[in-house]
Amino acid sequence: MAPSPTFPILLGHEGERLSKASGRTPVSIESSSSSGECAPTSISPSRSGLWHRKGLSQMDEGVLKKELGWSPEKMVDFVENASMSLHWVGPDGIILWANKEELKTLGYTSEEYIGKRIEDFHADPDAKHAILLRLLAGETLRDIPAQMIHKDGSIIQVRIDSSACFDETGEFSHTRCFTRTVTADRPEARERQQTDAYRMAWDSMGVAHWLEGVNARLRREIAMNESLLHQMLPPKVAADLSAGRTVPPEAFEHVTLFFSDVEGFTHIAASVTPCEVVHFLNVLYTVMDYCVSLFPIYKVETIGDSYMVVGGLPEHSYTHAEAIADFALLACRA
């Protein structure tokens, strides 16, 4: 982990008010220079009674502790435990430092976060590159939307305020980034958000499961209806009726009919049980149905032991007599 940085003192009107209230010399702390230099900063009194910015090497640290109760340790503690997420990123995109709130918000340990590339924690790395380029150009960014990746894989919507820090030679040193979460960043809020999402997903799954069951039953009913239609009517007629189309009557001048009966069926039916009769006819008609499927002919119906087939419809054909003859011979051999 990179060492914690030493931060400048930034006191404004509030510091001046407190100084007056305490009876101490009024103070005035100048903001950082337009060049963005980030040299160590401290304050010291002048003849006019104002406090001016100086390098820490030029300052008696004891005066600071005595007059303001300030110490570097306190400033480090202030930023390390601040309630806002803070981090520094170097010119190569490596995270140099992050405070506890930043780590807590994203769910990483310091070892998992510091020293890694910042783009690895952005859902849109190109957006982060654009931010770095603007900072390198010396631009100060405010309220920039971004998406950070939490350790659990979720996306956290954030707003970024950032400026660049340049050293004495004008070289880019690091970014100074303040991150504010837009989505819930507290564990209990995130847990509640996830629980709500799971509940909604569960409810949706329940409704979807019920709908799928209804659709499955509906599909089965439709398939059964279509199957019955195809058993009762020619395929073309059944398809037109299923589609809601009107089926006009057609005339066929030449067709060939096939009729068959089981010889002695009345005597057979009287000598066996009804279940045996049904089984016998089912086996017989199953074989004959298979034979019909091998030729361009159409089974009209079965009544008792009678079996009726026609050739030449519903599709017009000039070889219907041949097809019926071939079917009859095959049925006799089956």
C-alpha cells in the first residue's frame, strides 16, 4: 500500500471567524495557485497579522501545533476517515492512494484496489481515459457521471469532481478525485436494494411460470384439435380451417374407391370380449394406415370393420387407380 499523503491546510472564512472568536490573530489562507502546484503547504504569521502560505520546510511546526492545534497526523486522519470517497491516480492510470470510504463504497481491500489500474474499476474504461486526458490538459472537472464496478459485480453510479496536481517542474503528478455515489453505497441499503430485486425477480418468475404452464396447456389443446381435424379431413382442408380460411367445395370427375371388410367379423365379435374386438381392430387399422401413408391416396373413414380409401383426391391425379391397386396388394400381404 502506498504511504498516506501529506495534505495542505485549507482554511477559509470559517477559520477566520473561529480565530476572531477565540481572540487569536485573524488568519487568511490563500487557495492553491493557478499552476496547480501541490508542494507541501503550511502557514505562518506576517507583520500585518495575516497568515500566508509557505513551504513546510520554512515553517516551525511547533507554531502550528501551538496556535492552531494542527499536526500532519490530524490531517491524514481527517482525509483517511472522511465520509466522502477520495483517491489519487497517477499519470499512468495507477491508483496511488484511496481513503477508507472509497474502499468501503466499492467493497475492496486496500491490497485489491491501491496499485491497480483505475480503468479496471470503471464499467466504461473509455470514459475514464477521457477524464484523465482532460485533467492532463489542466482542466478542473465537476459533477462528471461515471460507473464504478463494485467487488460483487454490481454497478455503482457516481459523480466525480477532480483536478490535476502538477509538481514544481510542471509535470503531472496525480489526480485529486472526490467521488459521490448516486446509487446506494451503504451495505444495508445495497442489501435492501438486492432483496427488492430478488423479490421482484421471484414474483416475475412465478407469473412467468404460471403463464408458461397456461401456454403449454393451450399448445397441447391446439395440437389435439389439429390432429383431430387431420384425422377427419384432408390435410389441405384441415390447414385452411385451422387458419380460419373458408374452404370452397371442389368437384372431382375421376377417383378410385377402395372398400374392405373383415370376413366373418360378426361371428368373431360375438365370440370374444369387446376389449379383444377393439384391440383386434386397432392393430388391423394401424397396419392399414401405415400402408396408406406410402401412397398418394386418402383414408376417408372407418366404420366398424369397414375401411374406406380414395385415390385422386384431395389432390388431382391421373394415376389414382394404380395407387389404390398397389395399396390393396400391400394391405393383403401385410
